[in-house]
Amino acid sequence: MLSNIPLNLLPMETIDIANLFSEKVKVIDNLIHLADKSNAQNQEQTNKAFSEKWQVVSSSSTKEDRKKAISRQRKWHLSLYGFKSAEELSFFLTSKEIIIDAGCGLGEKSSWLAEMSPNSLVIGIDFSESVYQAAEKFKEQKNLYFVRGDIANTKLKKNVADYILCDQVIMHTEKPDKTFAHLTSILKKGGEFSCYVYRKKAVPRELLDSFFREKTKKYSNQELWEFSEQMTALGKQFSELKTQIDVPDIPLLEIKGGKYDMQRFLYWNFIKCFWNEELGWETSTYTNFDWYSPSNAKRYTKKEFETMIMDNHLQIKYFHEEEACFSGRFIK
Ligand SMILES: C[S@@+](CC[C@H](N)C(=O)[O-])C[C@H]1O[C@@H](n2cnc3c(N)ncnc32)[C@H](O)[C@@H]1O
């Protein structure tokens, strides 16, 4: 049996990827096609929004901007999931035979993981068209496969994965609680699950975000890009103010008092209008589009996230919180 062979003697070539699925799947080169449509209206809209976003990001970004964005994401990734360095993450991955990148987008992180751990088999899954670009771009990496399908129903066998990464994705799925339970079910006992959720913000910001999500369902991509650019322009204006304000505690609105930079205060408590000088106009606009375009975008309180982890009988190995999110690494 495969599982009796020590890991260091188990190059990923010995794994038959089709065997990991509970149904017959067709593997064409490095790609498996499970599903490209959702019956749920919001999920379908969300898939289309991300297909559009990834298409524009991959075709319009300059190489320099992409490099900057990827490098920023990698650095952030380490702190989200409790790794002191890329070397530590690489060492962690080496003991993982099957790695799933659930909601892989353009596959940049899947590729990074596969590169860091050449004896692991990495499978990136996404419901948007981005998987085709990912499969093409990373076809030379022999330990890396891509699947188009729903991470809430991966058709993978139970207890098959050693490590699952679900980075900035689960809240975009139709029923995040069900997706979380499904991903836990395909994880081996003792396996680890890294997951990130959006954090609930102050009341005015939540109200505005919910209001907007109702609109996105009816907006065309062009209208969404125009709106995203307007948000970038607004964020840029706010950040140029360079004004400090002293805010009282306003418990009714869940606004925490203190000294704030004006832009940060408005951003976190009233309206998301991302602007980052270093990343520039395009990447800032992609970030605004990423926030506003998918109609599925659930936000969590800390308690709600912890409950989801506990309900699935996972043990918390590492927990991280920021103004925008909660994330961590959990053991089955
Ligand atoms: C914000 S992006 C994150 C991509 C990548 N994990 C990263 O960190 O760069 C969210 C991704 O989740 C994907 N997604 C949303 N719902 C999904 C679902 N039900 N199944 C698979 N992928 C999904 C989207 O298509 C999109 O590529």
C-alpha cells in the first residue's frame, strides 16, 4: 500500500491523480473538468465576476505590477497562516503528500507550493475560467494539476488530502459552512487546513457593503470596473488628505474610538475604497473590483469563525486576526 511507504521514498509520480476522486474523472494533460456552472444564481454571478477579474489581471497587468502583487501576497500569506519564513513553509509542505489549493484563481500560489515541495502533488481547484490560464501557464510543473469545479463538491474521496489551503475564498462560496465541512471531510485525520474569512466591520461599512452586493447582481462588468475606478479615485483622494482625527467610541455603530488617519477611518468604518501608492492604480482597482463584484461575500465575527472550526472538530494550531480578516491553521 502506498501509505506504508515512507514519504521520502514517495515521489509524486507514483500517485494516480484520477484515483483520488470518488467518481471517474478525465485527466487531460494537467487539467480535470468537473463543473463550470452553478445552479445557485449568486455563485454563478460570483464565478463570472472572478472569470472577468482574472482575465483582466492576466492580460492587462504589466509584468512589474504582477511581480509586486505576487510578492506582497506571498509575504502576507506567511503571516496569515503562521509561518516565519518561506523556508519554514517549504519545510512544512515537504511532509505533505497531497496538497489542495481550494479556490486557486490564476494558480500563482498553487505553483509556489508545488515549487517549494517537489515531491508533493498539488491540486488547484477553481470555479472560474482562471483555471485554464493557470493550467497553461504552469504546464511544465509536473507535480501540479488544476481542476475546474466547485470546492463545495470536489468529488475527491474522503480523508485524501494532507494539507488544504483555502485562501481568501470560502466566503465567496454559496454556503461557506457547507464548503468548510466538505473540505474538512476530504482532509486526512491529522491533516492541516489553512483558511481565511472576511471579518465583519463597523455597522455603516457593513450596511453599505450589503447594499452594494444587491446591486452587483444586476451590474455589467463595465459598470463594475467603472465603479471600482471611482472607488480607487476616492481612496487616493482620502489618502492625500493626511489628516488625523480623534474619534469617540460609538458602540451603537460598533466604531472603536481613538486617533485615526482620516483615510483609514473612512475605509474601515464607512466605505471600502482601496488605494495603495506602491501598488498603483491598476492593482488598487483590481482590489476594489475583487471586493465589490462577487455577490457572494460573507463576513464573519470571530465567534462565528471559531464556531465553524469547532463544529467541524478541528483543533486550532494557529489563529490570526487583522482588521480585514480572520485566518489560521487547523488540525483534523
Ligand atoms: C479572492 S480570489 C482568491 C484566489 C487565490 N486563493 C488567492 O489567494 O490569490 C477567490 C477565488 O475563489 C474562487 N471561488 C469562489 N467560489 C468558488 C467555489 N465555489 N469553488 C471554487 N472556487 C471558487 C473564485 O473564482 C476566485 O478565483
